[in-house]
Amino acid sequence: MNIYLFQGNSVLLPETVPDTGLAQGVPLGALEELRAAGRTEGGTVPGLDSFTVPALEEEEASARIEGVSVNADFPLPPHWRALPVRQGLSLVSPEKTIDGKGPVGRLLRAYHIAQWRRDSTYCGSCGTKNTDAPDELARLCPSCGRREYPRISPAVITLITNDRGEALLAHNRKFAGGVYSLIAGFNEAGESLEATVIREIREEVGLEVKDIRYIASQPWPFPNSLMLGFTARHASGEIHPDGEEIMDARWFNPAKLPSLPGFGSVSRYLINRWIGGNL
């Protein structure tokens, strides 16, 4: 059985596991090597939070996930490294990433739970330190009985096309230089997903769209999103980047594209399908 080891936003790997194998986890024996590195003179190993993620309803019980979250100051054994999870996803083809199944799906689920456990250490109602609920994936307050479940924040991401067969790609302030991607944003309370698509595009680039169509979704635990991918067609308006999030936006044709987001994201998946004429 393999196990996932996390430290902050990274997955921990011994030298025996290549970067391309991060989605597979590490052998259980690697955990013992990690424990030995952090064991104190008294024999305790502080700074480790072990957890089990139950299998999803449609999975076999054996598909449960074992993980460990490691404190930021935990000493790593020699020749171990911390590989950012987001960087590691670029090593995996998007078709194996976006559906939430297989090794990549298990990695993302374990990473989501590891972060949620850190964020839910204490009860949000009374401040008592939480325990694990015995009957489900939840945190349980031993004082007031409040249960907290993994937080999931839906967000939309949309590939917009025009009548010339071009797609709108935008450069976000947070992106690396020269990288262009799709318009995205979080769903707000009381808002349908289609309304979110319309609002985000209007706010960020000043366009109106029509023919909104859902394509695919992807668990995206950075830190706790569910990305819902759509396509839409340009209805009216000229491009006006908001200057806050979006610094530049343009229409591109498939023959001449800027630098694109890495493989492993639903944005690249949608762009690749558009390039291949499969939307």
C-alpha cells in the first residue's frame, strides 16, 4: 500500500520515487524513514498528522487513501525533497487529471483533506480543539458537538470563442510572464453557475456572452476549489481588461498562441480540445 506525504503545498518524495511518480504516493516504508528523522530522544514523533480518506461511494473499499501531513519545520531525511503539488500536475496528461479518478484524483483528494485538517484544527463555534468524527469524514467538536466537513468552493472557468474561430485568452496578474489562460472566478451565494460565467466575463474583460455550455469539471484543491469548465460564444462588446486581475486579454487563433497553462489543469484541457476542434 502507498501513502501520500504532504508538507504545506508540497508532496514529499524520497530519492527512489521520480517526480513523475508523485501521483502514485510512496511506499509505506518511506513513512518509517520519515518518522525516524523526526523522532525525539523520548521516542515521540511530533509534527505528523495521519489521516484516512474513505473510498468514494462508487469505489471499492480498498480505494481508501492514507495520508500524513507534516509540519513545516519537520526535518526531512537525507535525499528527500518537497515537490509543489501544482508543479507536479504539469507532469501528468490532463485527460488523467480532470475527472478526479485514478492516481491523480487520489492525490488531489488527499491533498485537499490534508489542508482541510490543518484549517479545522479548532471548532469554528467555540474554539475547542476538534477531534475526528468516528462515523464519517468530518471534524467533531468534543465540547459543543459541531461537525465540520471538507470545504468545497465551486468556481467556473470558460473558453470564449468568436465567429472568426478565435478564443479569448487572458493574462492574469498572478501568472508567470507571457502566460495566458481562460477567464475564471468563484461562484457567489445565490448565484447559478451560468450567472457566474456571465458576471465574471463581464467584470474581467467587459464582454457579453451567449450559448453557455458545460464541458467538464476538475477537483482543484488550491486550496479547496471545484473547477467547472464551460464554453461560451461572444455576443457583444469589446475587450476591456479590468486592470486588477486581468492585465491583458486578446483573441487568438489556434495557429498562433501565447504560452499556455501547464498540463494537468482543466483550463489546458479546454484549450487543447478547442485547438483539436473537439469542442
